[in-house]
Amino acid sequence: MAVALKSLKMGTEGAPKVFIVHGLMGSLRNWLLVGKALAEAFEVHLLDLRNHGESPWADSMDWSEMSADLMGYLERECIEEPIHLIGHSLGGKVAMHFASEYGDRVAKLVVLDIVPKPYTPHYKSEFEAMMSLDLGAMVSRQSVSEALEQSIPDASFRESLLTNLTRKDGGFAWKPNLKVLYENLETIRTNPLSEASSYLGETLLVKGGASDFIETGDRERMEKYFPKLDFLLMEGVSHNPHVDGREALINKLMEWL
């Protein structure tokens, strides 16, 4: 069952439309700086996926249902022209599925540091550490960070997770639906596409040079589903090009879109 996605719109109404979909445990807030830059030329829609940010919670993370969430948003916004669709990580999987199912609704597709293949489990221990915390006993964001430091030693990754903290009833709570996301990690790591899936429009695959999410042979795998494929390698950039390769990514998106 589809849910009504939360969004933030910016830019010139009536300009070509760019939609950006974030990754696992992210939110539209992660894409504000990229969105503001693209808004100089486009009408930008930043979206929160189900069970993330300010969007409603749901019991599943099924690919078809998440594509239906996006289609429902287009229908509510009365958007009939094809959109430029950008997806990062989990959002990239959703974007690939949506483009393969509703190709006539996508003018161009950008997939950031993810490909349509099964992945080994990611973030299981991190979810377990977050869910084990007694947030009611935490007095500050710093105390939450310190409680997670042993389980999640990477400070930048830990800080990105802490952007999901919110105040509730005088204490802290997690905005994302951790329980459902944890229960669906096996689904989230699967290939969202079937053997028959394809999208025939122009597609850009961006790989972070310092990331291992795209490996040798994955570009050819991508071309099977997306034959009009362009490829960009961002040297020295992590799995999060919108963070440590932001300026170069913005310039490439402006040029390519």
C-alpha cells in the first residue's frame, strides 16, 4: 500500500523537474545543498522515503510499493511531464525500479554509487546498536554519540546517523522506523530489478572511487538494464558523493541534465 511521501520543493515552478531520493537512514535534509544548487535551473523535489524523515511509516520496504509511493506523489502534485530522477544508494535502487516500471515518466535517470545486484548485508550491527540505546536516559546528542562510539567508530558515519535524532516527549527518539528497516534489511540488499526489467532513456551511473559498492563488471551489469548508460568515476570520493564530492557532483549534474 502506497504512502504519501513528504517533500521539500525549491526552484522555479514550471522549470524542468528534478527529483532526488536519499539513501538508507538518510532524509531529504542530506540533499539540501545539492537541491539548492540545482534549483537555479530546475524545479527540485527532495523526497523522504517511507519509514524515513517526515514520511509516514509502513510495514514493508517492497520495491513495487516504494515505486507506487513515488507515482502517488506525482499524481498528487499533478505532474504529468517526465521527470529527471536522481537516486542515491537505497534511493538509487528505488529510482532504478521506478524507471523500469514507469519509463515514460522519467526523462533522465541518475544512479549514485549503487547497481542492480544483491549486496552483502550492510548496517545490521549499526541498527542493533541504535535500537539497543535507552534514548530516554540520554541528555544530549553528544551522549548518544558517545554511547554509539564503540559500535560505530567512524565519526562521520555516526554523525550522519545522528541527524535522524529528534526530540519527543522531553527526550530523544529516532525519526526513521528502525524496527521495520532492520526487519527489511534482507529485502533492501536485493536486486530491485527482474531479468526482464529495463529503462531505455538516458542514464548516468556515478561511482565513488573510494567506495566498494560498484565493482569490476558492475558497469556491464548495469548496461544490460540501462543500455543508454553514461558512467562517471569520482576519484577519491566515498559512497556519499553529495558530501565529499558535492561541488564536482553538482557541476556534473548541471551539465548532464
